[in-house]
Amino acid sequence: MNPESTAAPHHRLSTRDLTGRDRLAALRDLYGRELMRVDLRPHPGIDLDQVAYHASIRALDEGTVHCRVTHSPMHLLRTPELMQDGNDDIYLCLQARGTTIRGAGCEFTAEPGGYVLLSKARMHEAFTPHGGLSECIQVQRSRIARLVPRMEEAPMRALPAGAPGAALALSYAALLGEDASLLPAQRELAVDHLHELLAAVIVPGSQAGLPPGRAAVSAPRLALIQQAIREQLHQSDLSLVQIARQHHLTSRQVQRLFAAEATCFSDYVREARLARTYALLLDPAQRHRRVLAIALDCGFADVSSFNRAFKRRFGVAPTELRGGS
């Protein structure tokens, strides 16, 4: 990893790590009131010893957070007391098993697999009677408002399971949280892309604030495609059609995403395979393995073409690299 690269600060919190009768109070203080500025309570009818809460929280930058939680049925509240902090963050949340939201003068339900868009500037409570997975992105309202100047002050509504861009935004946020290879400037740009994507979710079809010709979804979608490629490099028959199908795109759409970065699918796959092979050949833990075995595991099907591509890329044969390391 580049020594200047940065990983997103990561907090883990689980009721498995909290003991005694005060474990719910500790959860409410640490996760709810300190980290996320909400109050947590068991769903009505759930005993304290049935409460389970396992949260992974990553700060993508100073004002943007990605959170993934698996939990028992819960009741979440943004109370008048907590609202004294003046926080007006907006958060987009996936509710795998559905939720009901109540606020001043409104009540709505998000279907299983649907999303809710909420503002911490409005008092509200959320009921998740079936527990399960919740995943959310929380961002300062000002970061979105600069892209959508006439955005409503404190949005609070449900979005359907197929809401355009919502799943992409959450997947991209998770990727940014896990990617420790990004340099600070790259992370800043990537978070900007995430904000653009969220703006398009909040105001569908909006491209306000974006440079001409740039779509909010392009960079996040390409990053997720590249991640999928890296995860499948071992497949020697990895194809454009296969990757496109996995991301519900046409082959031509994937080609255009790569073309916007002045490259193409096959060049990216080749470079990723060469980079992984190079790293493994220098890894002391892989010293016992033959060069051919490593090349095959990285998806190269033909040893002759691999040797030529490797020497052309790095100026040295694979066996010479290992011999000189």
C-alpha cells in the first residue's frame, strides 16, 4: 500500500462486546448519542436479553459517514433533546426488512428492500419490527445543497426498492470505506462523486452543480466494476459480457465507462493481472510457489503471452524479478 494512502476511520460496536445489565445503556450512549446522534431502544415487546446490535461505521470524510448494522427489532428516535445539537445531516438508509417512520404530521412505511430519506433537522422515530440489515449514508446537508440549490430543507420520505441510484450510492460508499489504497486527493474526489450521486437520488434526474457532460453515476459505477474485475481476476475467461451482466448494463455501456478514462476493458484486466502477479512474485509468503502457478491464479491462460506482457510492462522477466528480490 502507498504510505501516503488513507483508510477511512473505522468504528465497530457490538452487543457481543458489551456485558451486564447496562449493556443497552452503553450501546445507546456510544452508538446512538455519541456517534449517530439518535436514541436507540428495543422495539416494543423485545426483552433486553434479546437485543442484538452489530454496527460497522466508517467516516469517509469529516462530514460523510457510511454505516452498516445488523440488529434485532429496534426503535430509533431523533428526539427534541438531541436536536439541540443543530445537526441537519441527511441520511439515506436501506431497510432490508422494512421500516415505519413517524414524524410531525406524517407517517410512512418503507417496503422490505426499500429506502428512507431522512433529515436530522426533523424530529422522527423509526420502527424496525423485524430487525435485519440496515445500511445508511449520512452526509452534511450543505454538501448536497451546493449541488441542488433548491433542495427541500429537511427531506423525509420513502423511496422504493428500485429507486434509481440508491443501491449504487450505498455500494460505492461501502467500497470507499474499505479501500485503503486511495491517496487523500483521490479520496476527496471519490467522496465528491458520492455526493453527486446522492444529489441525483434525492432529486431524480438532477445534474445541477456538475460539470457539463459528467453524469453523477459514471465514476461510482466504474469503480464498482473495477472492484468486481479485481475480485474475479483468477477467472481466465473473465469477459466484458459477464461483467456487464453482473452490473445490469450492456457491454457498450461498460465500454463507454472505460473509454471516458482513456482505457478499455481488456487493457484494465491485463494491467490488473500484471500488477497482482508482480506483487505476488515479491511476496515472501509466495516464495515456495512456481511462477507459472502464480500466473495461472491471476488469470493468465498462456505462459508465453504472460511472459511477454510481463517483460514489456516491467522491463524484466518474471523469473528475473523473483531472482533479484
